[in-house]
Amino acid sequence: MSWFGAAILLLIAVSGLAVVRTRDVTAQIVSLGFYGVLTALMFFYFQAPDVALSQITVGAVALPLMVMLAISRMKFRHAAKETGAKEQVPGQTTQNPAGDAQHD
């Protein structure tokens, strides 16, 4: 292993620690994406380009994007709950005051 391979492994270890130790959610997601890119770079260096391409797709793009969308959805629900507004889900059946079922 050369100095470049050792440096990549050291950066992965530091980046993994940063993901775990970060308390701010946005910074944690950014560091998770950086961790995914470093892992893909490690796979390229150790001659596994097919795994590296999969890692770029999943670990550096899809996973941080899904986590950000889930967190924004949770914040939206929390804000709706605080204001007293009821969130309507498409296809959900609700009851009106007369007792009749309504479909959205």
C-alpha cells in the first residue's frame, strides 16, 4: 500500500468519526456525503470501479438526498402540528361533521 492508500484510509476514519460526532443534522448529512465520496475513492484506488460507481450513486448522492427529504418532511409535519393545521394525505378518508365519509 502506498502513501495515497494510507491517506485515503486515514481520511475515511476521520470522516466516519465526524459523521458520528456531529450534532447538527445538516452538517452531519454533508459529512455523510463526503464519507461516501471518500469510500468511492478508496474503491477506485483498490481497483474495484464497479463498486465505486455504485457507492457514488448510493452513498454520495441517494442516501444524503433521502435523509434531507425525510428531515424536511418531519419539519413540515412538526410546523403543521404547532399551528394546529391538519395535514391531508391524498387518498385519506375523513369524516365531516355530519358523519359522511369524504375521499380526497
